[in-house]
Amino acid sequence: MSKTKVDSTGIDLSDNFAFTGTVTGTPGITVADQWRLTTNFTGDANPIASNLERIDSGGQGTIGTAMSESSGVFTFPLTGIYFVEFQVYSNNNTGNWYHTVGIDIDNGDGSGFNRRAEGEAWGTNAGEAQNFYSSGNTKTLVDVDNTSNVKVRFSVDAFASSTTTHGNTNLNKTFMTFIRLGDT
């Protein structure tokens, strides 16, 4: 005996539905993209402006249209609210050190890029003759109400000039993540 799922007052959402076709009109994640640094650099990068690539190793994936990047400035493919994350992997082999990682946003109001998220990593070698490795992370939500105006870039401020930020073309060490969560 079949049960009526729709009556004169609407759909009974407490019931289960079996769909046999394509469901349309349901919002979902339309952009999920990730970029990474491909080679190491030492010292500051404000912003990281070179040696960036979209992930392309086996097992990694993306959804939708890619972010575009030029000289370290990233442009969003669609308007919406985006989750943006920046992860940095670094090391130093001399004394105490730390670095700050930042997400800078230009919202198109003419004021240029402003720091909107910041994280820090630090380490100490305590006189030992070995490298100390650390990660710094920061994340924010970005309101992309205009894809021509709203841009992001990523910076590393190393407070010891010998701090190395690590990149790799085959795996994520220093990377950026962009996920469109919904409409603006």
C-alpha cells in the first residue's frame, strides 16, 4: 500500500523519500578548491607570489570552477560566502624563531589588501644542532559579493631570516583551501 507524500498542506518532511531520478534545485558545495606551494623559500613572502599550483596528485580532488591566481592574488570564480584556510609548514635550525601566517583580503572598497586572519607558529632549538619543524594555520570566511573586486592573498612573516617555508609539488605542506559554503 503506498503512502501519499504530499497532501493539501504540503510535503510531510518527517517521512523518508526514495528518489529514482535526478534531484535538482538542491543547494550544495559548488566550489571546493585547493592550491599549494611547490618549492621552499626562506624568509618573508608578502604575499607568496610564485611557485603556486592547483592540487593535481592522485587521490586529491576539487569541485567546480578553479580559483584563478596571478602574482599571488587569488580571484574567486563565483560570488558567495567562502571558507578560506591557509596552512604553512616551516622549519628553522637556529635558536628561537616564529612566523606569522596571514590571509589578506581586498574587498574592492579602494583601501587595498587588509589582514583579516592571522596565525602563528614558533619553535626553539635550545642550543641543539637540529632542525625544528612547525605548522601555522589561519582561516576565515570571505564574503565575495563581486568576483571582480574581492580578492585574497597569503603572507608569511618570518621573524628569523633563516626560517624556511616548505613546498612540494606532490603533496600539501604549505597550502590554501577555498570552499564556497553558500550564497552571499
